Amino acid sequence: MKKILFFCLCTFYISCQNNQTIDNSDWAGYSTQNDERTKIVEKLAKGYERGEFEIAREYFSPDSKHMVNMQVFNVDQIIEGYNFHSVLYDKIQHIDPVVHTTKYNNDSIFTNQWANWSGISKITGEELKLTFHCWWKWEGDKIVQTQCYFETADLLKEAALYAETQNAKTQ
């Protein structure tokens, strides 16, 4: 009986062990949604939705590089560009956003963000929807680089419409 009990306890102990394989390669690591960097990116997203993306200055390195579909912007340009979305659209929102931060074995830290985006044109009243993905590269407590991917054609059309209405007002 003691042998059976011992065997059962050993089997139970072994079955409870974590059998995960550890990947020590440079671009492996661990992700979390409950860290300070993730909360900061969520805060920046809320600021963007309100047209108040200048709060990003607190977190961006002054010489940080920002890209949208491989087009490069400096801090002032990216903040102005994202805030301009609020000139074009009402009710900007990120629908079901996912944000998490990954610390890689090579000590690189990136926060990833993706969601569906929607806004109502202030000119036409039409709703625009798109999907985006962004990553935010960290060095220490500062964001040193961002890259966002999303379809810009409709945003550019809306900006052209806005420019036309502004030109008509000045003539």
C-alpha cells in the first residue's frame, strides 16, 4: 500500500511540473499586458482618440524616429499628424485594442498595439474604418522609435477634401 501511495504521489508531482521548453534565441522572450510600458501606450492611444497626442512628448525621446508605412517623421511631425486626424474626424476610436509589451532575450523591449480604427468624417459624415498595427521601441523609460502600418488612402482623400474646404473659405 505504501508503494502504491508513493507511486501515486510521484506521478502527481511529475505531472504538475512545468514542461515548457525555454527558447534562448535573441528574439525570443516574454510578453505581458500588465506592465508600465503597456499602460503608457494605452494612455497615448486614449490621448490620440481625444486629439491630444502631444502627451506623447513626455514619453518620446527628443530624437526618436517615427514611421507610418515606412515614411519617416520626427517627434513634432508625428504628433501634428496624429492630432490632425481629429481635425478630419469625430468619434475616433480604437475598437477592441490589444496592447502588450515584449522583453526579448537580446534586451530589446517593444510594445505592440493593434486594433480596428473608426472615425466619422467632419466633412461628409461618412464613417471610415481601418485596421492598424504599431510597435513602440523602448530604451530605458523612453520611446525611441515607432512604426505603424495602416491603409492611408482614405485619410489622404479626407485631408485633400479638408484642404479644398479651407481654400474655398479663404477665397
